Amino acid sequence: MSGYSREKFTHWISQGNGCDTRDAVLKRDGKNVKVADGCKITSGSWYSPYDDKTLTNPQDLDIDHMVPLAAGWRSGANKWTDEQRKQFANDMTRPQLFAVSLQSNRAKGDQDPSTWKPPNRAYWCTYAQDWVTVKSFYKLTVTQAEKTALADMLATCK
């Protein structure tokens, strides 16, 4: 983790119309989302697949980086430009950003699947597929422990 800092991954950049990336993910992932004063998310309903919970207060949500910034750093992002790290931290094209419960995101922290899996086992297949998609697109390395955990999770796919 030598040299790592979250600040090296500029995140929550403007997405237009007064919205930053966090706002845009909340709008994308929610149902019946209400917005005030430009892009302040005031209400809605969000499903947190990690822990199989539905939440209605936007303050009870975090935006999770599927591949956490620190995990990205450890697996190759330490060699990227600032612009590449900014793209990774704000990527709404690939399955990299999700609105999830505060509790699940805080429990995950910067861990990879070898040390943290969603408590909702029904989501393991999708989680592992998304993890592989992001790691593959960004050409990030995978440890043997991570690969073993992903294989176990992928084995739950039907």
C-alpha cells in the first residue's frame, strides 16, 4: 500500500445537471427517486443486494466501488495516471458503482472476495461476475486467494 491515498482517486466528479457521481448512482439505482435544489436526493427506494435490504432514506446508503480503490491500487492502479484513477473511481459504464447499505459497504471496506463476500449468498454469482468484469476491463491482477474465492462464488451461478 506504499503511496496509497483515496485522494489519488478523484471521485464523485460532476456528471452534469448539478449531479456528482454519487447522486447519479443514487438516481440510477433507486425507484421513485425525488430530487430537490438541482440534484439533492431527498427520497426514494433502494435495494441493497449485498445484504438483501430495501432502504428508503438516501442517508442510509453508500456508493460502493465493486473493486475498492485500495484493492485497485494493490492490483495495478498504483501505476496508472491520475486520469485513469479518476475514470476507475467514477465508472458508471461497467459494474463498478452500486448504491448499497452503509453497513454492508463499511463491512466490505477495501477487501477482495478472499476476505469479504456479500452476506446475501443469492448475490454471489452476480458479485463475482461483476468483480471479474471490472478487474478484466482495467487489467488488474488477481491473487490466488482472490481467484479461489471467485471460483467458489461463480460455482453458485445457475
